[in-house]
Amino acid sequence: MILRLAWVVLAVVLIPTFAIAVVAQQNVQSRKSPVSLDQDKTGDDVPRPFTDLEEEMRAKRAIKVAEKEDQENLERARDLSFLSASIVSSFKQKHELDQENLKKLEKVEKLAKSIRRAAGGSEDDVEMEKPPTGLVAAVNMLGDLSKSLKDKVEKTPKHVISAAVIDEANVLLEVIRIVRTLTLKV
């Protein structure tokens, strides 16, 4: 009884699927231009136009790649914010940046550059209007800018070149340079 039911379900599912595949194949074949016997065999080197199916597959692949890149950029922003918060928290406890925090700072810098590049930015030196003068202010600004950058990346639509994200990343990179120089002076 169960075996008979399984065959019926299998037939109900497979027969329409097979019929749809046959019809689709016939449609694809009917769209192809007829081949003339007079055509020269060397014409194969000429690129042929894409079929609708190929174009659709390329478009879907491009969409998947773009979505993956967007997710990676969001993940970078979250990592950057988390690492910066960790640096700020550690600095408030120890009142100094140890070797571990300096490594985290390097990672924050790499993430900020990646975010800037993904947003359409490039290597730009930024002159801050009011740069932090002390290490405490610089570390606090690092935390605030990292959170702000993460929020802007999350709010920015996909495939948009965001001047706000680029500017925020540039300012963050400048603050990282200031933190590094102030750490060396201490």
C-alpha cells in the first residue's frame, strides 16, 4: 500500500516536471536561429549573442556576488565597531594601550580602509577641524566614530557610493593615526 502510494506521488511529481522541461527545451531550440548549410565553419570564432537563459543566469550570479559583498561589508563594519569598543573599554580600565590593543587598532585600520574602498573611496588624507589633543580624547573619539561608521554602513543602501561613509572612514583613519602617534609619545 505504501509502495503504491509512493509510486503515485512520484508519478504526479515527475511527469509534470518532465513535461515542463521538454517544453522549455523546445522553446529554447525554437528561439535559436536556423543554421544555414552555406555558413562558413570559421564563423565560430565570432562571439554569439547570449540567450535569454544565459543572460538571466549571469544577472543572478552578479546579484549574488553583490549581495555577498554587501554582507561582507556589513560584517566588517560590525567587527570594526566591536574591536573599537574593546579598545576603548580596555583603555578605560588600564589607562594605556598595550600590545594587544595596538594589534586591534591595526585591524580596525584595515577594516576602515576596506569599508572605504567598498563605499567607493580612495586614499585621501583628511585634515580634521578639531583633532583630539590627548590620548583619552582620541581613544574616545575612536569609539564614537567606529559606532557612527557602523551605523552609516548599515543604513546605506546596496550599490550606493556613500560620501558620508567615505568621509567617516577617512576621519576614523586620521584618528587612528593620531592615537598611534600619541601612544608613541607616552
